[in-house]
Amino acid sequence: MTDYAYRSWLAFLMIVAVGACATVDEPEQTGFLSDYSKLERDTDNRWIYSTAKTVDYSKFYIEPVAVLFKQKEDPEFSPDELEELKTYLVVRLTKRLTEDDGYEVMSGPGPGVASFRMAITDVDASIAALNMSVYTRVTGAGLGGIAAEGEIVDSMSGEQLAAAIRWGSGSRVMGRGTQVIKGEVSKLADAKGVIDNWAKDIRKRIDKAHDREQ
């Protein structure tokens, strides 16, 4: 392919990209959270609520993650891929909570333990052909993403201590969205990148509540 033909092909992709952007929009409430009334919009892609009582908890239990969005008749994700995403969310949050002399993650509820309840409410796949080129990736074309609802509750009483509705898409910088697994670009790459950012932010907020900010 000549340089001219290559540039023409890229230009075509960028024009088509407007219709190919896999961005996650603000989701509707699903009824998963025990209370939505205290949520306040914090950023362009987050509604959040927290109480000072969070400081009373340094032990956490992460409940199994729910999947609450319906796929089309021709599913974009297999059951194994959704299970992979649920596991990734638990693993990354666990790592963030426990690293650097952090907090205990328990195997179940109990006195003095706060539970994370989380549900994935939408997922968009990363589009391999568009993610592999910096020319199309910077437009947002091919980016995947994820939306979720979550709350921290007292594991015994169920009292809500914090809650959030979050959504986001992958980075336009070449990186995670070009992650190759078994010779193929992962459809979940951008969604996993968003999860990484969420886990980091959750740890930061819990540290702030405990006056442990670095």
C-alpha cells in the first residue's frame, strides 16, 4: 500500500469513526442501590455520596459483582467474558485496598466490616481495528467503556455509608486499548482501564476519610 493510499484509508476510518465510537453514556438508575436520594453529581461521569461514618471501617468485604445490562440478540460478550470482567473488578479493587499497608479484605460479612456492593450496568467493547492506530484512537473511535453502580454498606445492618454511579470510556492515548491477548486485541481492554481508575479513586477516598492521604 502506498503512503497516499494508507493516508486515504486512515481518513476514511476517521470519517466513519463518528458512528463507530463506543462511548458509554450516563446510565439510568437500575434500582440496585439501597438509596439514590443522597447522590450528588461530582463530575461529568460520576454521581456520588459518602458519609463521615466511613472512617469507622477498616475491614471490607467485596460481594459478588452483579451484571444488570441486557445484551442484544447477537451478544457482544460471552458469559466467560462477562465473568472475566466481574473477576477483574474484584481483583483490582482488592489489590488497591490492601496494598501499601492498606485495609483488610474479608471473606464474608461480620461486625465492623463494610461491604462493597457493585453492579455492572453497561459495557462497550474496544474495537480492535480502530484501536490499533493513533490516528483513529485520538478521535475516540473504537474506545470501549463501562458503567456501574456501587455502594458501601455496613455488612450487618445494611446502612449505606457511601454510594456512586460511575461511567467512562477508555483513554485516547495509545495504551491499554491496544492490549493484545492470544494474538487479538481484547474487547475488554478499555473497560478494564476504567476499572483501574475507579479502584484507584476508591482507595484515595477511603484514605481521605481515614486521614491517610499521601
